[in-house]
Amino acid sequence: MSESAMTSNGDILQVEGLVKHFPIKSGVFKHTAGAVKAVDGVDLSVREGETLG
């Protein structure tokens, strides 16, 4: 991997504040009744040579 593709601290992947919510649909007209918070404010970094999976 080229030097320019990496962040200054050696991370090849860096995510801050990741949020993913899935809407809960309800009723005949499928209005949104709430949400399932799968991920809420996650920070993640992967350095060269590390495995994510």
C-alpha cells in the first residue's frame, strides 16, 4: 500500500462515530414506529497487517 493511502498513524481504515439504525415498520401503511440501533457511535481503526472479520 502506498504511503499516501495510509493515515499519519499507520491506519489503512479509520471510522469514527459510525451509526446504523434500521427502521421498524408497523401498520397497514407501514409507517415507521421506531428503530433498531445496530451500531451507534462506534470508532474503529485497522492498521496494516491486521485482520478484520
